[in-house]
Amino acid sequence: MKLKRMVTVCMMTAVLLITTFGISASAETSLQTDTPPETENTESSSISSSGTKNKDEVVYATLDAAGSVDAIYTVNHFSSAKGERITDYGEYDSVVNLTNTDQLTAASGAVSFTSDADNFYYQGNMSSTDLPWLFDISYKLDGSSMAPEDTAGKDGKLELGITSSQNGKTDPTFYENYMLQITVTLDTEKCSNIEAPDATIASAGKNKSIAFTVLPGGDANYTVTTDVQNFSMAGISIAAVPYSMNMDMGDLDMEGQLEDLEKLPEAISELNDGVGKLEDGTSEMKSGANQLASGSSGIKSGLNQISGNSSKLVDGSAKINDALSQIATELGTSDLENLDLSQISQLPDGLSRLSGGLRGLSGGLTKLKDGFTLAYATLDGAIAGIPTIDPTHIGALQIAVQNNTTLEGYLGELTNAYTAAQTVKVIYSQVKAAFDAVGDTVDTMTVTMGTMADTLDETIAEIGGALGNLDGLDKLPDLVSGLAQLSGEYSDFHNGLVGYTSGVQTLASKYSEFDSGISEFNSGVGELNDGIGELYDGTSTLNDEIADLPDLIQDEIDNLKEQYMPSDFEAISFTSSKNTDTGFVQFVLQTAAIEEPEEETQPVEEEAENETFWDRLVSLFTSDDK
């Protein structure tokens, strides 16, 4: 998990900082030694040992300038050894008594002696040249690889590469539990612009001491670059000691120390629950928005249909109006006694078609109203279902997702969609009265059309009866009067129809814009729902990641303590696994120096016989053979 890796990196950094300052002083002394083993102070009291073992080992090794081992010898020290018969084990080519003049012999991998001193030392020159580590030291001058000896006396840009790795031929205990400190010493009169990433650089007179630290179980890969002039370099010193920390880090138990951190999982869990409920709400809103868009589309289609057919409706009504007006005018100005009844006989048929047209128009308006009512109910319910969110909740979410670009983007989409939804509600509240009036207007028109159709049917019946009975001609004046009244009423109806269709056309035009807004709102709600879904996935993942954060950190700390505080490490002998009384083992390694080519010496002229004592004294300090 990403969070787990982040915790590990932080803790590793802390451990490395503590280690660098905690052990550098103790390792420095052993690393810088140039003292011959016969005079080296290897008293166990100066070394951190178990106190229950009576043997210490200091392993010395000489390496060539490229890092290959030339020879290994070990100084073995026995404390409280007076009067004891001691047998020590190791594969040695030869051994040297460093305590007294007694001769020591090594046979079959064992050295036996009786000490007459409390502290007994002997040196064993080992047969093997295998150390727990493999070293490789490379040299490049101005980008070209060179043998170490060929860099002596050269000028240019020097790149020194140092690597170390585990030697699988030896016991892995030393590689896994020992820390290396590698020190490169450069003369600043010959080396300038020194760069050494990951190193600790200190000044020692005219020299620069460049120290690298390699933790147990780790490999080295370090680089030193410098501008050199007449280059030479002292040998690289490498010290290896058991890793330990010289400060008490305590129990490092999380309990009681990170109480506020323990509240974080609960807060994230509550946030996740809240986002889950928000996702449920947006899902419902998305469903309602889909219904809203569908209903709005139906209303738009119906209005457009009415608007598109309104011209035909008005034209048909105008023809009916003109026909009635013409009939009423003709009958009103005609001589009824000499009236051609053959023309009047055509009147019932025309009026019948007019009545049928009115009833058909009334039925069409009724179907329109039914479709409109259903769509309008869906639209009204969907808009009413748009939720209102407490602004403080949005503010809390903004605080919770700070510094998370993805979640901030999702929340921005949520806020924009919510604002758009509230805008739709406001606009809808302003035009709702017009929608409410559509149904009432259609009802009024259908009633009016039905009444007019009934009146026409009655008129048709009266005309038919009058034409069937010639005696009924005396009723023609009443018929003419009725037709004149019908013409006037229809003229009023026609004018209302024209006004209604004009209003429908305007409403259809305006509603198209409103429907576009509904479609955009539906699309926005869909994107919002998708975004909230991703937000919920993110908070769910976050909740899962940190649910056990305190335990996870404690486990990481325990793991680091186990890995980098090996308090249970027990030293073993490097010279032989048969030695069971070893208390401490230390490695001191030294590579060959890079020496300047020797200059040819000129023969010394014979001094004048009158050379004084002071002349000879001065020559001691000015001679090339100091």
C-alpha cells in the first residue's frame, strides 16, 4: 500500500539520521588506525562486548587499490588468561606471539598455549583471502577508465567509484549484522571541487575526510568526483563493527502516543459513510433527472406538434368562420319567399362536416392535455425531488479533500451540478404558472368546441325538418336568425383560437430553451453521479488503507527495531566456527595508496670539509630523503 510505503520511508529516514550521528564517533577511531598490530590497543574494555566471553578478534586486511584482498591477519586477544591452557582455532599459514617470546605453533587448524599474563595476544596470518564483503574500486580520469597506478601524478577530472556486496563464500552473519564505514582521504593541495553524494565530509588539516556508511545487509555504490593535479591518494580505510545505537529509543509503543492519529480512521470512516449516502442521493437524483428530461422532451414534442399544426387549425377555423358568416349574410339579405331551397339543402351537410371537425379538434386537444398532464406531472415531481444540501456540509467536504487534486475536482463538479440544479428549480418556479394554465385552457376550449358542435347539430336537425316539410318554411326566419347568432359566436371562438395558437407557438419556442437546460442538467447530474461514485470509491479505498493505520505504524516500528536495533546479536568467531567463546569481532581494512612516481635522485656532491654543525642540521630538514 502506498501509505505503508510512505510510513516506511519516513521511519527509515529517522533511523538513518540517528545512526549517522550515533555511531560515527566510535567507528572513526578504528577506521583511521595505521598502528602496527604489535602495538595496537585491542583491550576489550574499550570495545562494546558481552562481558561473558574472554576472546576478541581484530581482523586486519590489506587490499590493492582496486579492492582485491591481498592478505588477512587476525590479532586474537584473550583476557583473564593467566595460567590457563587455551586452544584457539583458525586456518593460519603462520602465527606470531605478540605477548612474549614463547614460540607458537599452528597444527591442524588449532593453536594451543598456556598464558602467563592476564592479557594474551597473538597474530594469525590467515590462509584464506575471503572477507564477508567484496569490494570493487574503479578509477576514471576525464571519463576514461584507468588502472589505479596509472592515475598517479595525473591531472584532470577524477571519478572514484566504490562498491561493496556480499561475499557468499563466508558466514552471512557479518554481512547481515555489521556496519561498514568507508573513508577516503584526499589532499586538498592536489584535489579540489570535491563532490561526494551521500557522504559526510570533514576537514582534517589540509586533508578532506570523506566517510560513507553502509548499514547491515546493504550494498555500497558510492562515487567521489574531484579535479586533481599531480594526483596521489592515501589508502582507503574501511572499518566494520557490529551495528548498534548509542541512544535509548524507548518502547516506541503507539498506545497513548498517537491518540489523535487513532481518531483519523474514525473520521475517514464517517466521511466515507457520508459520501456513500451522497452517492445514493445523487443516484436517485440521476433517476429523477432522467425522468425529468424524458417528460420535458414529451412536452416539447407535443408543443411543437401543436405549434406546427396551429396554422392548419387556424386556416380551417377561418374557412368555417367565413362560411358561416357568408351563409348568415346571404340568408339575411335574401328574399326568403323566393329562396332557392336547393341551395339550402346543401347547408346541413356543410354544417355536419363543421360539427364533426369541431368534435375532432376537441378530441385532439383532449389527447394533448392527457399527454401534457402526464409529462408535466413527471417534470414537476422530478424538479420537486431535487435535494437541497446544507452549505456547511459542502464546506466540510472541501476541508476533507484538501491537497487531493482528484477529489477536489470531483467536489468541484458536485458543487457546479448542485448550483445548476438549484437554478433549474428557480426558473421552473417562475414558469410553473404557465404550465398550470395549459390544462385549464385546453379544458375550456374543448368545452366550447363541444357546445358549438351541439348547437350545430341542433341547427342541422331544424334545417332538415324544415326542408322535409314545406310548411316549415315559416320557420326559415328563425333558422336565419340562429345561423347569424352561430356565426357571431363562432367568430368569437375563432378569434380565441387564433390567440391560443399564438400563445402555444410562443410557449413552444420558449420551452425549447427550457428543455435544453433540462437536458444539460440531466447530463450534469449524470456526470455528477459518476464523479460521486469515483469519490466514494476513493474514500472507500482511503478508509480501507488507514483503518488499521495505528497498528500498521506500530508494526513498521517493530520491524525497524528488529532490523536496525539488533540487540540480540551474539558475536561469532571469524577465524573458525569452533571458537565458542568470542565476545567481539572487529574488521580494519586498508587499500594500497596511490603513490606519485619516484623522482630520480641526483648524486650528492661531497660537502666541503668546512661544513658546520648547523649546516648539517639544516640539511636534515631540507633533504629530499626526509
